[in-house]
Amino acid sequence: MSLNHVRPWRNIYRRKSRQIMVGSVPVGGDAPIAVQTMTNTLTTDVAATVAQVQAAAEAGADIVRVSVPDEASSKALKEIVRESPVPIVADIHFHYKRGIEAAEAGAACLRINPGNIGDEKRVQEVIKAARDHDCSIRIGVNAGSLEKHLLEKYREPCPDAMVESGLEHIRILQDNDFHNFKISVKASDVFLSAAAYQGIAEATDAPIHLGITEAGGLVSGTIKSAIGLGNLLWMGIGDTIRVSLSADPVEEVKVGYEILKSLGLRHRGVNIISCPSCARQGFDVIKTVEALEQRLEHIKTPMSLSIIGCVVNGPGEALMTDVGFTGGGAGSGMVYLAGKASHKMSNDQMIDHIVEQVEKKAAELDAAAEAAE
Ligand code: SF4
């Protein structure tokens, strides 16, 4: 349960955006911040792409994006959409025909920049296809592919150029009376991204898709994303997020959730609070946490678990978690339930025991949530 009403220093006031639907997922307004990822399989390899979409959905992705670079991919998209448990966004770059085909294939959203797809007639055809098939659009401004006239005007990619680019694309959709869109203004530079996002957040009420593009590998990209997206989310900006990593899409989803969890914006699964460990540890904290992370991956119920090496911080952290374990002496430690010391447990049995306790607590919380509905 959120205790933000008694801890006002934890409040985040979300920017008021209008809400759109990406298939069955609301984005914007007071909807939960949606987590997205993107497949990196060949879209024409339907089986591999569907498997990746399913794995991402299982990890918590609300929406998954798939590249549609050619006609064969448009055909595959139809099957992927049919098999997918979550709405699919079709990533289109310049080719308007791919946009039309993707909307017809059942994509829930097209990632396409209307200013990049050619003359007005083509733009109108894509918008018509989107409208006819209840498909939203994401305008995706990217610092690396800004329009020539803006680069000439501003000399280099900068926040103003990115905002202006975004507003130009928005104007094209609005002139065609199409309002079912969201927008992103991504850059690989954290400062540029953050400033561009602040600018676009002030200039429009469209829902915002947050991302730091080409952020890097698992560790460096996670840090960059946590700083960039974390700051924006903390300011209340962002209705859906995608963490871009040179890593498995499942990792992107996990990192996205961890960012949202850290800010109390969304909860899913077990939030493990653990100490870094030191010479005082009563058991091997690092190995235990690694094992528990794996063994508790199946839990989707939002709950907290503290795994602390010794009594210096253990009892204090356990006070605020659903289940806790604090190392002690002589090969055993103390198990805490709902913040209270409950019983002792030997170190060699504690992993199985903690998994059991967490599963029990998750079932209790699920039953309570069901009863409250
Ligand atoms: S809680 Fe104890 S074991 Fe963990 S880092 Fe702090 S002093 Fe070390």
C-alpha cells in the first residue's frame, strides 16, 4: 500500500496528458505508466518474434514494438499480432505503404513521423488507414535524424530543434484531424533528451513516450536510462517508457520496471532490499540475493523482501517489508513477517524457506486484493 499520503516528500505530480489507447492499453491521463520494449528478431521469422514478444510480456511488458522494414514483414506482422498477448506497435521509418499495411495487419500503433513520409496525399492515406483500423500513432523525434531545415536553422541537434520537429509532425496530424497520437523526443545524450522532453511536455498535452535512445549495454544503458528517465518521471513527465539496451528485450522490461518501482510509480513482483554485505554478514548476502532473484521471478504480486547481512540494519529494514531475513550468529538468522521478528531459520535452509514465505504472502495479498474488488 502506498503511504505517500503520510510521506508527502515521496509524491510525484504527473503532468496532465490526454489519454489515448494503444490497443487495449491506455496511455496517458491517469493510466499506469506503460512499459514497452522492442523485438530484435527478424520480423519475418514469426515464431522467433512471437517467442520474444511472449517472453517480454511474461516479464511485464505492456506493449511491444516490432520493426516493419519491408512488405514481407508487414505480412508477418499480421500473424504476430494474432499470436501476441499484448498490443503491437509497428516501427515504420519512411515508407508510407508499410504504415498502411501495418495498420491493416492489426498494429495497435504506428511509430512513424508524418513529416518524413512524403507528399500530403501519402500522409493522408496513412492517417486514413490508422483511423480506419483504430490504430494510434507515435511521433518519434530522434536527435540523430532531425530534418535538414532544422539542422540548418539550429546548426546542431538541440532541445529547441527537437521540440520544433515534434510540433511540426503534430501539426500535420492535427491538420488532418487526427489526435490519437503520442510523442517521443529521444537522444542518446541524457541532457539533450531531458531538456527536449521538458520542452515538448510544456508544448503539448499529448501523452509522452520516454526513452534514451541507443543507451548502451546492460550496465551503462541501465544507468543512463535510470538517470534520464528517472529524472523526467520524477518531474511527472512520461506516460510510457522504453529502456533501450543492447541486450535481451526482457532485460529492458526488467530495467523499466525497476525504474518505475524505485520511484513508487508502478509495482510488480518482489522488490528486494538487500545490503551490499561486508565482514559483518552472517550469511553470503550476494549469492543469496542472486538465488532469490531467480527463484522469485514468477511472483507478480507487488511486495517487498529485505535480505540484510546483520543486525546493524536488518531489523530496521525488516520493519518496512513484507518478509525479511537478517543474518545473525551461529549459522542462522531471524525471519521477519510484516515487520515483526517471527522465527529463527538456519542459513542453509533459508533460501527455500524465504521463497515459501514470499509465495505464501503473495497468495494472501492476491486473495485480499480479490476480496476488495
Ligand atoms: S547490514 Fe551488516 S552485513 Fe550488511 S553491509 Fe551493513 S554492516 Fe555489513
